[in-house]
Amino acid sequence: MLVVEFILLVVFLGLLVMVFNKKPKGLPPGEWGWPILGVLMPSGVSMEDHAKSLQKKYGDIFTWRLGSRTMVFLNNFTLIKSAFSNPVLQDRPDFYTLDAFSNFKKQGLVNSNGIVWHNSRRFALRQLRELGVGKSSLMDSMQYEAAILVKDFQEHVDTPQPIPWSLNVAILNVIWQLTADVRFQVDDPKVNEFNALITRSFLQSQGANLVFDMYPWLEYVAPKFIRKRLGIEDMLNTFGDIQKYMMSVIAEHEATLDPNNLRDYIDRYLVEMAGQRDDPNSTMSYEGLCVQMADIFTAGSESSTQTLRWVILHLAKYPEVQARCQREIDAAVPRDTLPGLEHKANLPYLDAVLLEVHRFVSLAPLGLVHSATEDTELGGYKIPKNTILVPNLGMCHQDPHYWSHPDQFYPDHFLDKEGKCQARKESYLPFSIGRRVCPGEGLARMEQYIFMSALLQNFTFSVPDGKELVLEKDPDAILFNFPKDLEIVIRKR
């Protein structure tokens, strides 16, 4: 009798496995794997590199069930553009790491959905525009930071060393002035501590704790020692510290608020929120402002700083590119004048270099994920509700159908036959595409141009004598292509 019961149990469990592990019909081809486990990440291989190998095997759209999540990777421009213009493919999924950053309430600019996201994004775009993004008013404050940056770089010449810390401070100060009307000196320990907090949040939201994203049920069953081992507790503490810091800045602003003299982003949010106090449909809140601030700093400061570090390293490695940029600046800008927006049209090659660095390094090669809010179709395949869409931006940036030299650093990709810069090109998606395109793109491109043109006007970057500059990514930045902290030599011009 026991044998019969055992056989029945095995058959029952087998049927359960078949039912719950059955791949839905119509999904793109790909890796399905075991029940619950899905297909595990191969050891020692980045997700970006493994996605490349799967693309070669299955094509430009494939399924990879990673853990308990059904993920569909989109590996060309046409698919990504089509997906991100589809209204049912706009939401962010319930990923533990993303939700934790917004205090598990889907607030802010990055991880919110629906009307909260719509209202938050609309407010942010309007305020960034009114606060001067793309205008001379903000350029003046950026040039002030650029002048201080040049002065600090002068203290670091002729000696092999990593790129000076003042670059981080310049980027942070632009954002601090926009959001909170404050700036910091390079040697202020407060800005050092804050930057360390932002960097820590980036690194701690990657790695082992991504297990909670892939296996969401672990959140409810994992014991404390497992959470600690995965780095979950450290990540939550860091996120909590950022939120406390932002709330303290908001409280200071509220205590000194003058509705007739709005200083910055925070003031504008507080006044608009007060005006909606009696509106039951308002989506504005202190918590929402706190997460918006955190989003702006984490997405804005770290990405721009790392991009400029890549630019400097590429200029050191390719001196002929650097020399061409400097000749262009010298011809267009008086020596006693810092480059400004009025000179930008006469600096097409510099602009092309900045664009090409974005393409060549793909800072966030797998972009930010979307999820399906209902069943739909894409590329001739069915996309069931709750499927996660992964835009492989790195593959777009290496697509030979769009780029003549996809595997080379080649700024001429962005120059037309007349030598004019063409910033808008198909298959170029460093800030994503569609409704969720990065709202800070204008700010990022503006500060990268102002700072890099000022540095090139005054300095030449080179490889230390007797050494070869091998451009490698930081292995600790699992989901991002951040550069290793390499040494260069800064020389005055």
C-alpha cells in the first residue's frame, strides 16, 4: 500500500511541476529552466554578456526565465521603440530593490506607476525647464562650478593619479543648487559623506541582493541571517539614511519657505503641494518629494560623473581625438573665456565625442526594466501580463545596421557630411526612449558639455609614461559599466 501511495505522490508532484513549469504558448524562444529556480545566472559571467550569448542563439527577442520571473529581452532598436510606445508596457515591475528605494510605496520619478508617475514626471520636467535647464541662467552657475573645477585640477598636474574628486563635487553642486539652493566646497566633509552614500546605494542595490528581485517570495520566508548575508539589511539602511537626509533638507526648506520668493525645486514642490491640500486626487506628498530628490541625485549625479570619467579616460587613450577637440575649442572660444552654450554650435566634434562615449560604453547596458500590465503582443510573439521587458541598450549601441564601426571608439558616427553633429540617431538610447525617457537628459548633456569643454580648454590628459591605458569596467558595478579607478596625468595647456 505504501508503494502505491508513494507512486501516486510522485505522479501528483510530477503533474504539479508540469502545470506550474509549463511555458506559456506564444512566448519568444529562450531559456525556461527548472520550476521555481528558472535558469540561474552562469558563474563569473555578467548579465550583459550572457544576454549577448543568448541573443546569438535565439535572436533579437528571447525569453529568459530568471528565477521566478519571466523576462523578455529586446535586442534591437525597432523592438525597444515598439515596446516602449505601447501603453500597456510602461510600468515598473515589483522589484524588491526598486521598491525599497521608494520605501515600498511606488513614489518618485523612477519607480512609480500610473497617475503618480505621470504627475511626478510632469512636475519635474516643468520645474527643470523653469529652473534653467538649457538656458543661460543655469549655464552661469555651471560655468562658476567649471571655473572652480579648473582651479582644482591645476593642483593635480604632472603627477600620475586618479581623476580628481572635484569632478564629483562639480556635478553634485549643480544638482544641489537646482534642488535645494546650496553648494559645497571641494573639501567639505558633508559632500564627501553624501557622495559616499549615493555611491553605496548604487553598489548595494546590485549583486547578491538581486536574488530578492528574481525570487520575490524570498522576501516573506528568508530568515534574518540570510537577508544579512545577501546584503539586504545594509541596502535598506543606506536607503533609509538617504531618505532621512532628504527629509531633513525638506524640513529646513519648509521652515524658511517664502511663497513669494521660490528658491529651488523643493520650494516649488512645497508650494504646489500646499495648493492641492484640499484636492482628494492630489498625488503630492512629503514622501513623494523625498523620493524624487533621491531619484534626481542617484540617477543624475552618479551617471554624469561616471560618464565624464569615461570621457577623460578615452581622451587620454586617444590623443588624436583629444587634440582635435582642443583645436576646435581654440578656434571657437577666446582663451580668456570659458566655453558656453553660445559656442556649442561651433564645437560639433566635441559634442560628437560626448555622444560617442555614451554609445561606446553603454553606462546602463540593460536599461531600466518595464513590465506588462496586461496581455499584449510584440514582434509577433505573445507577452503575457506581468512579463518583464529588458531593453538591451548595449546591443543597440553595437548594431552594425546603424553604426559603421560598432566596436570602435569613433566620434564621426555623429557627424554628417558637412561636419555638423547629429545628436538624434536611431539605435542611440543612452537615456532610453518613449514615455519613460530620462527626464534629466537635458541637464546631463548640458553639464557634461560645460565641464568637459572647460577642462579641455585648460588641460591635456595623457597616459603615465611607460604605461598602457587599458579601459576596463569596475567589477563591483554589476549592472552598470562604470570605469575602473585608473591613473592619468593632467598637464596644463
